[in-house]
Amino acid sequence: MEYNQDLSLEEANHCLKECKLPQGMISDELTSRGLSTSGWVVLGCLTTVRYEKETPIGLMALDQSEYFDIVDYELELEVEDGKQGSLDFQEFLQVNEIHYKKSSFEIGSFYRKYEKNTEIIFFF
């Protein structure tokens, strides 16, 4: 699952400084799963800018995500009827000659890149 919570710049800076998540949907979800909402370590920065446009088949959203030295894009279609939406989206991709590639969540890509570029040091 992917969860998102809107924060003001001031709220975000406070969270980073204190290494504590703000009250809201994400902290509630973590608490419900028995996880702490404080003591988190910042591994890097993932920034996503979303462009949205209402289309005849639903709300089209283009996400531009930047992390480390990567810029990637993800095109989504938000619909009420998932089955029809999937058919409409596949047709849209075909008509516009866009190759479909199943994507992972941006945070998963971020973490894989982080792991690949992080040196592990063991102390004995």
C-alpha cells in the first residue's frame, strides 16, 4: 500500500528536524500496526510532482519523481470502474504508442537505489 499525507513546508521541515512523523493518517496507520512514529532516520529525498488532467476516460495523472540521480515518470488513470478503466487505459496507451511497463511504487525504487549506493561497514 502507498499512503500520502499533505504537509505544509513548515510541517515537513519540523518533521525532518525532529525525526518524528506528524499526527494524521500515516502515524495512525503505523500505530495501528504497532510501529513507532518517532526515531525515524532520513535516508534521502524523494520528490514527486503530479500533473492531472480530466479526460473522457477518467482523471489522468502524470507523476514526475526525482530521487538520487534518477528522474522517472508514471502515468495513472483514476476511475470509478476498475475493469472498464483498465480497458480504457490499455486502449489509450495503444493509440498513443506508449509502451506499458508495470511500475513499482516510487518509494520502492528509491530504496533499491539507496541500497545499491550504500556502503555497508561492519565493526567487530
